[in-house]
Amino acid sequence: MNMLNLMAQLPDPSYQKDTHLSNAQLLAGIIGYSGFFLAISYWRFKHKRV
């Protein structure tokens, strides 16, 4: 759930003490999770029989 805090943390760095993650770490996590789920979705629908 920390990934949702990026937009709140960017303008207000005091959120970092609550999330315990830097802006770069949050951004890397969002990109990583998005890529992971996009890859799984692509693979799943590619192999689905229609």
C-alpha cells in the first residue's frame, strides 16, 4: 500500500518518515509492480483460447 503514497510524498517530504521509503524507492516499486503485472496479463491473455 506504500506505493499509493507517491503522489502525496512528492510535494511533502515529511511523508517519508511514515512510509520509510524515498521517492526513488517508491517510483522503482511502482514501475516494478506495474511491469510485473503487465507481463503476467500479457502472457495470460496471449495463451487464452478464444
